[in-house]
Amino acid sequence: AGMNRLHELSTRFVTQGDMQTLLDAVLEAAIAITGADKGHVQLLEAASGQLGITAQRGFDPAFVEHFSHIRAGVVACGTAMKTRQCVVVEDVTLSPLFLAEPRALELVLAAGMRAVVCTPLQTRTAQMVGVLSILFAAPHRPSERDLRMLDLMARQAADFVERTKAGEAQEQLAAIVEWSEDTIISQSLEGIIRTWNAGAERMFGYRAEEVIGQPVTLLMPPELMNEENQVRERVRRGEPVEHFETVRVTKDGRKLQVALTVSPVRDSQGRVVGASKIVRDIGEIVRAREVLARGKEDLERLVEERTVKLREAMAEMENMSYSMVHDMRAPLRAMQSFAMMLEGECADSLRPPGLDYFRRIREAADRLDRLITDSLNYNKVVRQQLPLTSVQVGRLLRGMIETYPNLQPPAADISLEFDELVVLGNQSLLTQCLGNLLDNAVKFVLPGIKPQVRVWAEEVQSPTSAAAEYAPLPASTNYPSSTISRCARIWIEDNGIGIPKEAQEKIFAIFQRMHHEKEYPGTGIGLAIARKAVERMGGQLGLESEPGKG
């Protein structure tokens, strides 16, 4: 009788498709074959990971509610799910599984049951889908034959549940695809259209019956036919194709700018058997991109035009300022000469206030002369072409110290801590730059303090510099280009008054001074010249300082 029930059940698994009806039939057959009094089927809920009763016979709502939320490892059914093995409890009142769960034990006893047999519903692919449980009113242990029959029924039921759920998922997916706003098409590996959703009808104008069974090249312009072969080859290798921009043709001949996302479709053995394509109309995006590109070109052209005009205006202003500064020299020389002549002729007849006025005229004229000289030097640094050659810095510095008395003892002590240092630069600019820096080092000290200056160098990696546009390396230079990755950092350390942090960047601007002319004479251009000279040679000029620490 048991085999007949099992055969009948197998036939129903093949011919009937309703899962609830089949689970009820499985439960009835299990109870009948084993002589059990009650039973239930629990399916595993993917979201919660718990067992929930789907079919039952003989239990009240309280029992059903409690046993619809069973975790793995809890009581007999949860243990069967966790271990994937049949669990037999001959007497629940003696079982640790139920003694550990008083509420579950109470409900089983209230249902008049004493023995439980729980068989896992495990598919041929080793997927756990639920548990089949039968209960007996008296302590009991089923025969081995009955347990084997239960195992066979459980495996058949598990396979049926898996197939049914897969079918439901496939139907849901088909419905989603059919009514999706996106265009979704599936095709064989040979490029034959297999499915065609409503989104595809709206985009291309073909009805499903017009294109299913047709080659997908129906939608492609002639010049892009090879493109499909390339996509299919990638799909055959199992590679997805993401956001592939191309062109497709509608039923009425219009060309559409589209983006394709192509995914391989695999069978149950994992073999690639086709492709699924999502097609999106990106016409608006492409047009916006073209408008943006044109706007970018227009902006770049406008910026270039404005830049040219600005450079022309700046060059004109530089020429004008250079001419103005240069032309100021002639009247200044006349003022100085006439002042000296007047002082020479009238000095004996002038009282002390008059002599003081002549002194002030001379000092003002000398200051203006220095200002004109420094301004011309700055313009020269900015404007002139710079040949870059190998310069021996140590020799250059020693020559400067020997030339200027204010850099020699007893006026100042300057120590050079390197002998041979060769750099790629312009000798004239290096002389002007280092001269200005040394002059500042010995000038800006407190009264009564002898200047102490230390000069040393270290090798560093090349800093990023935009100076190349001002001073490109001459083609004739023998300086290896590979050595440009190494640079020399020259330090000039002094015992001067120091510079506060907030003023350390300002002092490199033209005409910027921290002190009055009477305290420390100067024009406020020296450091601006030094920085511009270094930048023109492809380097950088900066400082580290604190007030009172040089």
C-alpha cells in the first residue's frame, strides 16, 4: 500500500502544478504510510531564514503560529534543517530538544502528541527548501522502511517545490520584462530574436510576431553589421557588454542613438546559450553632449582670443612702463646735476637749513635712481630671452663676495659650505638673484649685530614648475635631459631680524616693504626680482623664518 501511495504521488508531481495541493497530498501520504496522527510541512522562507508552516493537519492556530517561526537548530524540525538529516524524537517529554524549548513542548503536548519525526526537504542539487514532520499520539519510533519512504517522499516534494518556485520566479521575471519601460530583447547565440517586450515595440515599431525568429541584424544599419559579430563573440566567452553606444534602425527607417547592455544567458549547467539585451535611447544625451562640446569649443576659442588680446595689452603696457621708466632717467640726471652745481656754487652762502634741503634733494634723487634701476632690472628679467647654460655656483658666489665690501669681513662673515656645484641656469640672472639674497641677509640685522651668513646646498627631486614656457631648454645645450629630475636646493641662512608668517608671501610682491626706508634702505623690488629670475630658470624661491631667528 505504501508503494502504491508513493507511485500515485509521483504521478501527481508530474501532472499537477499547484504547489499547495501537492504539499497537502504529500502530508496525507506521509501520515497514511507511517500511521501517524498529525503532521505539517514547513518551507524555508528566504527573507527570514526561518521555517513556516505551509500545510498541516490536526493543529490549532496557536500551534501553527508558533511553529511558523522556527530557526535553524531549534526543536526537532529546526535541527533537521540545520543538520540536513532525519530527526526522530521517540518521546518529547524526554528529549533535550524540547526540554530546552518549554513553549514548544507545551504546544506539542496540548495537541496530544508525544513522538515526532522530522525529515528535511532537500533537492537533488542539495538545496534545503523545508521540513516534513509527522507526529504520533504515543511514544513511537517508525521502522527503517517507513523512514526510507519518508525520505523518498521528501526528496520528490523538495524537487517539486524547487521547480515550482523557479517557474513562479520565471513568470514574474517575464512579466517584469514584458511591461518594463526599457527595451529588453533576448536572442540565441546565432543572433536570432527569441523574445521582444512592449518596450521594444515602442522603440522600434515592430510587433513581437514580426521579429521573433528574425535575425537581430534587422535592426542594424548595413555599415554596422560586423559590430554584432564582435558582441556575440564576447557573449560566447561569457563576458557582459556594458553601455555600448551604437546606432539602430526602426521599422520606418529612422536611426536611433542607443546604448546596449548585453548579458550572457546560461542554462542549468552554466553553459552560455544566448544573450539578453537592454536597449536605451540616448538620443537626447548624445545631442546634449554635442551641444556641450560645441559650447566647450566656443569657450576655448573665446578664452584663446581674450588671452591673445590680454597678452597684447600686457605687452603694450610693459613696453610703455619700460619706456616711461627709462625716459625718467634723463630728467633725473638733470635734476641731480643742477642740484650738485647749485650746492657747489651756493654752499658757502647757505645756512644749515639750506644745506639740509640740498642733502634731502640728493637722497631723494638717489632713491629715485635706485628705484628706476631696480624697475628696469625687473622688466629685464621678465622680458629678455634666457640662454640656459651650466653655471658653477660656488665660483659665482666667491666672486661676488670678493667684489662687494659689504659681504666681506669685518662687515660680515659669509661661509660657503660647498665647493663645486653646477646647475643649469642663466649666469646673469643667478648673479642678480643671489646678490639680492645675500644683500638682504647682511642688511636686515639688528643694530650692532654683525651679520653671520651660512650658504649650503642639497640635492632634491625636481619641483613642478610652469617656468618652461618662459625659459625653454635650448637645443644646443649639452646638459642631459635626464638630470632635470634632480635639482639643487641652495640655502642662505642668516642671523637677521626674521619675517613673521603672515608677511612671508607678501615680501615677494613688487614694491612690498616691511620696514621704513630710514630703518632699512631699499626699493621693495629686490626679492620680486629674485623670485622672478628663479622662476624664469625653472626653479622656485621660498623661505623659512620666524621673527628674531633670521
